[in-house]
Amino acid sequence: MNRVNFQKQAFPDEEDQVKDMPVSRLALERAAIAAGRDPQEKVSRQDVCAELAARVLALHSVVDMSGPVPKPTRAFLEEGATIKGQKSFLVGNTFCAHSALQELKIPWLLDVETLRIHQPQMRIKTDENGRRPDFLGLDVDGEWHVFESKGRSSRPQPQEITDWKQQARSIRQVNGKRVKLHIVSAAYVNKRREWELLWVDPKREAEQEETPELSTGRFLMIYYQQMLELILQREAGHDFTPGALTAVLSEELGVSAGLHEVVLDALVEAGTRLQAPRQGVERVRWLGRTLQLLYGARVQTGDPGYGPQELSPPAVERLMSFARDVCEQSGGSLGSEPDRRIFADGLVIRSEHDKGDDRGMESNPSPKPQPQTPRLKAFLEREKQ
């Protein structure tokens, strides 16, 4: 199992700390898919599979996971400054998403520019230099968090961190609810040529700020939109694994990605207000066919208004409950197969080359073992079948 050095500084009611955080290929592949995109790049819906595959391939070209500690690849170290900067951006976002799930139980991290594209009426204040933070995160208890994410080929200087703090502070509230934490997250290569991660929480200020209006159901619908497009566009690549619907991203790496049935069910309910009547593989098949009928034709034509506007409150609560179970019982991901993991946000990642690599992701144990909830126990039993 791999571990990355993780440092936290200036967090409220906490001493500064340095510790090892568990990490694996599957976990980083999920994080790259969930949060690795550069929001400034305009990508058409027809390219969604190529884009997601490119993130995974780029991650493997930058991060060497062959040893106990993630290291930069030789190819990355030999790149020119421009290419190195672009790839560092991806690594920064990837480690930010992974650590948010591991450390704060934040399964859902969405870049702010994507939010503004899908929610143009949402007003988000910029800092004095016209910049916004990178990510808005939602944890399993419904608390909001803001992240300014950076990737660097060397440790950032104090003046850089001070500058990034300004960006992280520009969103103070969401729907009138105060943001819990504003975090600067920086992944960088240390002097030992290992990837490290630094978190800094900017000091809070009492001034009143503009409040972006964004419901939890709308936030989650935007979060899952790209994965919904993937599984609808890649029908031939569907993998009807019990409990999930996935599509092949990269034949070269043997990587597939998709959505667990708890998410599929929420997306179907958003369009029909119906819940799947079946169980197991037949349930997933029914969900897939229904999603295709609801949204398939309009996704293929690039219709910008193809999907429901938001998930219903009951669907949101089911997703929250599922995420809490996975985080509390299994450290953010679970699965009985070593090459396949189901993460707290419902993303499912399978990699033919990752067999045996992910067993350590069930770390971050509580001091005392917690009993399995009936919902999670039933799911695990179904996974074994």
C-alpha cells in the first residue's frame, strides 16, 4: 500500500500535524476523474470519454506508484516548464480530491468554473485580483468547504501560500450557510523527489459577503453530469457488474469508470420520480435502459438542457447516507474485488492492472471498530454474490 506525506497547518482548534495518508492507484484514478479537469478548457460532450481517459493517462505519466511513496516519473522531471506546469495542475487537483475524501469525508468536489457554466445566475465574489477559488466541496454531513488547489514541482514559498489564501477566502457562505473550512491544498515534489501534500486553512474574517444560491440537489446533479454522459455515450462499453454501470475509458490501461446503482437510482428518480423495482443485475439493466430513454438522444446531440435540474431531497439524503456509511465503515471506498472499488460519491473504478493494490484503502480506522449498518451490511453481502 502507498502513502503520501500529508501536512496540515493553521487549522482551527488543531495543532499543526504531519502524517502519512493512504493512497492507491484506483483512488487517484477516481480523484483525477472527479476533479482533475481544467475548467478553462472547453470540452464538448462528444469528447467526454476521451477527456476522462486523458486525465487518467496523464496521471500515470506524472505519478509513479510502483513503490511505497508516490514519486514523480522520470518523464515528468525531464519535461519543460510549460508542460510540467500543466501536469502539476492535474496532480494538484487529484491529490486535493483524494485528501478531501480521506481527511474530511468530502466525496463531492466540484470546480467553481463548472458551477458558473451550469448555474450562470450564481454570483461568486472574486478576490482583489479578480480570481476565484478552484473547488466547492460538500461533505457527508451537508457542510460546505472551499479549496484553492495547486500543483508544483517544488515546495511553494510562504508568499505564494499567502496569495492563494486570498483566493480561498472569496466564498464565505453558500445559501446563507457559512463555509466550514477554506483550504489551500498544494501538491508538490519534495527534495527527496516524492510527492507531498500541504493543507493550510486561512484565518476567518467576520465581514459580510455575498451568498451564492445553490441547492444541494442542483450541486449533485452538476457533479454527476459528466459521468452520466459517459455511460450514456458508451453504451457498447457497459459493464453490468452487480451494483454498477461502467464504461471502458482506456483499453491501454484497462480502466473502466461508472456509477453505482445508488446514483443511477437518484438520476432516474430525478427524471421520472420513480424508483427501480428490481434488484441486482436486472435492477442495473433497468436503470441503464431508463436513463437512456430519458436522456440518451439529447446527450448525443449535445442538447445543453438535456437533464433534470436537480436531485430530489429524498435522493440527496440517500446519497448522503450511502456516503456516510462508506466513509465511516471503509475509509472512503469499498469492494470485495481487489481491482474494483466503489467510492463514497458512488463512482466505480475498475483497473485490470491494479489487482491487489487497493487493499490498504480501508485504513484510517477508528479507535474502536464500528458495527456495520444494515444498509452497508446488505450491500456487502450482495457484492460477495
